[in-house]
Amino acid sequence: MQEKNTGKVVTRFAPSPTGFLHVGGVRTAIFAWLWARKNKGTFFLRIEDTDKEREVEGSIEHIKNSLRWLDLNWDSEYIQSTRLPIYKKYAEDLMQKGHAYLDEGAIRFKIPEKKRHNWHDLVYGDLTAGPEALEDFVLIKSDGYPTYNFAHIVDDIEMEVTHVMRGEEFISSTPKYLSLYEALGHQPPEFATLPVILGPDGKKKLSKRDGAKDILDYEKEGYLPEAMFNFLTMIGWNPGEGDNREVMTRGEIMEAFDLKHIQRSGGKFNEEKLAWLNKEHLKRLPASELYEKISARLSKEYQNPKIISLLAQRIEKFGDIKDIIDKGELDFVLKLPDYPKEKLVFKNSTPEKTMQNLKIALAALESVEEKDFTASNVKDKLMQIAVVLPSKGEVLHPVRYALSGKDQSPDPFTIAEILGKNETIKRLQKAI
């Protein structure tokens, strides 16, 4: 039996073009990519398109775009449907050795011996399965296309793959694969079975029903690729005992990455955690880059440095910008607010008290020089008034409503800075 490739690490990501690329598949790609790059090895992209009935048009390019978004660069690319002569040759060799036979136009593998197989998994440890897992299976279908069970093994041999990252659903088929490797005279690669990604309830595998989405939907929603990379890596892996880091760059992850830190138990897919991680990665961006990315999503009327600064503080992902604008939370920038006067009155207060508080606030803000009219200075002035009232909201609420005219808006200090002194005074006078 031929020895394994004892040289550099070779991994692969081998999706089928049967629809969108979901997070489970992407995480497999990330782990395979990390292990190859960590060891200065080779990472292959292999499109397993031998099931033509299930193939979805456009899926191959979609898979590539998904990997490109996450910067998972591959060294070489293989498409199984272009390799049919290779599979045919391997099948014919097996027939000549008595390990395969014709069956109604197909070529079927003959299990040499129904025996117990033992193997070591780099994550799950020592595993075993007996004869009950073995039966003759099809290698080449009558249409000339190989089955998955055959093609992926031939390709892994041809590409000298050293480590196979896979889901736990492939464990039950491993005895078949090991029997085939024996018949072909090749050592199998190392297997690393990855933990399942669980839905939000943490009880069952994430599915479309639980909200599993196309990975590129997250790009459209404005998530950073480095945040998604960080998030998916942390589902079922950690940087090691005593290392509690959650927010990590690609370089930091690669430095810490080790297969022995992959856990066996499933990890939960939590979009709230993803949003938090994305916010943390936004904070790490240079201010100029962050502002540029925000500016690119704003129409001309909102191209104001102070608005961009406000949005930088408020958003968790770039898609939030559209939501904030669609809800009208920035309408105050474009026009004088129009609202029923009773909206100015804080709960349990009265119109008379509100009038008085607005007049005091107006006088306080009129005393601030225009060049010093910042959110910080406005806050200092208004809080001096607010702290002596039964509730701070008795002054902060009417001021905010006078400036924005909205139930949901930024705080009054930020709005005042964006509007500037003259416009702020004008709107308070209108409220009074």
C-alpha cells in the first residue's frame, strides 16, 4: 500500500453546485483553508458536479464569489465533470483486480471483506464500525458519471490530499471509504470531523427553517468579511485553554489555529453574537476607512461629516444605515420637524412645565459660542438643568423632540451638534 504524502499539508473544499453556499459549508472551507495556510500547504477548490439532475445554474460562480468575499484564496481548481476519464480508468483497474463488476450498465464496487474497521479521527478520536456498515456500492453510474463515494476518493488520491475536513454525517460511510482505499492500494488521508452548527435553540442542526441563509446575504446586509470569518471560526473552535479572546483578526486566528482545539460538541449559530462581533470589527477599522464605507452608502443630502460620525457610533453593520434612513431617524437633517405639540410633553409633566424647561434650555444654549457648539458642551449645559428636576426626561425629552420631531432619534446633544447653533435655537423657539 502506498504511503501518505509526508510532505506539505494539502486540504480541499469540495462543494456541490446544488444551491447557495450555507454557513456550515463555509465553516468547513475556512477550517480547511486555515490548516493549509497555517502549514504553508496547498488548498484546493473542487467542484463536485457529478449529480447533474441536482445542479443549479449559477451555483459554481456563486460558490467562488462566496469564497472570494471571505478572501479564501485557492491554489488550484478542479471540476469533477471534466475528469470523467480519470474515474473510468480507476474503475476499470478495480474491475481487472476483481474489486468491481458490471451491474446493469453501472460499475459496482465489490466489498473485499466485511470486517470491522478502526480509524483515528483528529477531532473525534478513535472510531470503529463493523460489517453492518458495508455493502457493495456503485462507482460509475450507467450515465457514465461517478458517484460521490467514488469520485471524491479518486480525487483525494490524485491531489494527494492529506487532511479532509468534513461533517459528522460522513462518519457512517467511512468503512466504505476505507475498503475502497485498501482496494486501490492507497493510505487514506487524515480525517477531521467538524462539530455540527446548531440552530438558535441549540438543540438541532441549523436549517433553512431556522433562518439559515446564503452566505452572500450577509455581505448584502453589510457585514464585514473579517467579522464573518471570525464568527464562523469560533463555532466549534477556540484559541486554546486560558485564551479567552473572542474578537480576533484573520492573522491572530491563523497563528492560534490548531485542529486539537476543535470541539466535538455542536456550536450554536447566534446572529446577535455575529452582530456584536461585527460592531467590534467596525471599531477596529481606521476612522478614515470606516467613514468612507459609510459615506458610500449615503445619498448626497446626508453627506455630512457629523452624520457619518453619528452613524459610525450607532450601526452594527452597514445595512443598518438604510434601516435608520427608512425609519426617518435622520429626517431632522433635511427639514424642520412637524409634530403635534402634545408630543413635547414628558410623561407625568404638563405643558406649562414643558414650556418653562424649554425656555431655560434655550437660554442655556444661547450662551454657548457657535464655535463651541459641540455635543459635549450641549450635554453639559442641558444636564445642569436636568439634574435638579424630578426626572432628567422633563427637559431632555422636549428638547430632543423639538429638534427631531421623532419618537426614535439620536440623543439631543448629538442632534444639536449636527444642526449647529442657529438651527437648534430656531427649532427650540418653534417648540416654545
